Amino acid sequence: MREELSGNTAGLKASHSKRLLATWRRRVQQRELVSAELARHLCELSREIGRQLGVLLNRRGEVEHVIVGDARQLVLPDIGRARAGHARLRGLRLVHTHLKDEPLTRDDLTDLVLLRLDAVAAVVARDDGLPGKVYLATLLPWNIRGDLYLVQEAASLYELQFDAQAQIVALEAEMARVAPVRAVGVEGRAILVGVHTREKAAAEASLQELQELARTAGVQVLDAILQTRREIDPRTLVGEGKLQEILVRSMALGADLLVFDRDLTPSQARHIGEATSLRILDRTQRRAPTESCKSSWPSSSTSGRGWWGATTRSRGWRAESAAAGPARPSWKWTAAACATASPRSRRASTASRWTAASAAASATAAACR
């Protein structure tokens, strides 16, 4: 592994860079969140250079990344592919400094959820350079309330009750035990997504119809989301920030399918699939061409904030997304067919096509596993 610094390294003095590179040689006991020596080392340097500093530690207590941020945040590097399965965590924990006595930020919690980190912790760097208060967040197993993480704090590292080895192993075991299982005969656990730019009433009625159609086809509807926009986002339909919210919601509910109440372009389907790694269907029940057994590994994003430059500071969490696969057949009613078919027959036919599309999607996912 190449020992180098990640993040905002511009303007660092040579002496600071040398001391930061020495962080790679430090080790932490497996049961420790972070050692007192490493925490003091980071806090001292953080105060000297006026920037947040962080490390990603693996479960052996080894440093895998040393990250330099600015006064307010860190930009995480590409940390590679996630360990397989929704009941498995990444095997990495993020420990970084805060220059102010403030709790974990939204970026911290977003990274925890989307990257499935073992833990995220912030150690407050006091004015004298010593470690102060500690804020810690870990993921929660699936629960009916939809809570995603547990946040705790302690006055110091010595008062923090956290065994990084035993508690993470127990957490993964509990995640595997309570993970939602698709019922027999259910084609998917879906979130419905509607977008409208004009009449809200018509959009609500269309989303309600889509919900009934989904249930007819054997899809379990977990939630329905309706967004109002001035104009449709050409890349992700709903916009990058909203898509992130939908992804977090899908994790909370245990969804494995997104159904959009609009026709998706191939480009939109690809971008949504890459961002979520979920199965995608659109209004015409076309299987979106976003899932195959091959994986895509983007090396970086276009800006420091990552994920198309807006929604998360991490550049690495998209690495577990699926690459574009072969396009599925599209089933659409022609004008002649619509003119001759009754509303009931059109609906029944559409439902049967939906079932076929969902079955094909499930078969593809099973083949990949």
C-alpha cells in the first residue's frame, strides 16, 4: 500500500507533511476506537495547521488512509468496493478531528450510512492541542422505526464505552438476523417515486394508480415519494440531493426496487442505477439497463464534494454500484392498441408485463449473486 496523504494537501509545510506521513506507522489495538497517542497526534497537528485531519482504520488497527481536510470538513478518498451483503459493514472506521466543539455533521452521518462504515467518530481538538470530547456514530440493524444510526458522546476517549472489535462483530450478526426478507410470491420491496412540474393533483392520482398496479403485479410497496420541481433533472430525474434522500430511505425500509412514475431515458436509468445499486423500473414497466454481474469502479468524482459534485463529500461510495448492462425489452402501448383495448384489458395486460419484468430482474440479480 502506498503511503501518501489524501484530500486537501495544498499549502502544507514540508514539516507538517512529514509528520502526517508518519501517521501510517501508528497502530491501534483492535478493540480501541482510536488510541490516545494517535488521537493526540492528530489533534496537535490539526491545531497547528488549522484543518481537520482524519484516518481510516481497518479492523486490525492499521491505518489505511490519512486524510487532510479544511477547517470545516474532510473529503474522503475512493475506498474501494464494499464487503458483500447488506448485513456486512465496510471493515473501516473513520476517526477525524473537529476544530470546534460540535457534534457529527450531516456529512459524517451520510458517509456512515452510504459507505457502511464500521463507525464514524469526531474528536474535538482543544485549544491546547489535546483531545477533548468524542462524538461517535454506528449503524443500527434494520428496525420498523427506520432508524439508521446510533449517536453517542463522551467527555473523553477514556470515558467512551466502545469495544470496536466485539461490538462491530455483534452488530453484523444482528444485521444478518433481522434483515428484511422478501415474502414468498413478492416480486420486490419497492419505493415509488413521482415527479411533477405542474398539477400536483394529477401527479398524486397517477402515483396512486402506479401503487395499485404495483400491488397487482405482486410488488410490496413500502413508500411513495412525490417531488415538485420546476423542471425535470436531465441526469437523475429527481436531482442529486433528492436521489440521495431516496437511497437513504431505501436503506431504512429495506427496499430493493425503485419504481418511477415516468419514462426514464437510458442515460437517467444508468445514472440512477449507478448511484443506488437498486433494481429500477419506470412507468412503462421497462427494465432499466443498469444491472449486470460486472461492477464499475470510478476512480474519482468531478469535484471535492463527490457523487456528481453535490450530495456527499465521499468520492468512494459509488464504487459498489453496478455497471450498465444490456437493455431490456420495452413494453409500451401503441396508439392502435390503446384505441381498441378496454381500460380493464389495458390494465391487466400492463400488470402482466410488470410481473414479467420484475421476474426477469429478480432472475438477473440471483444470477449475479
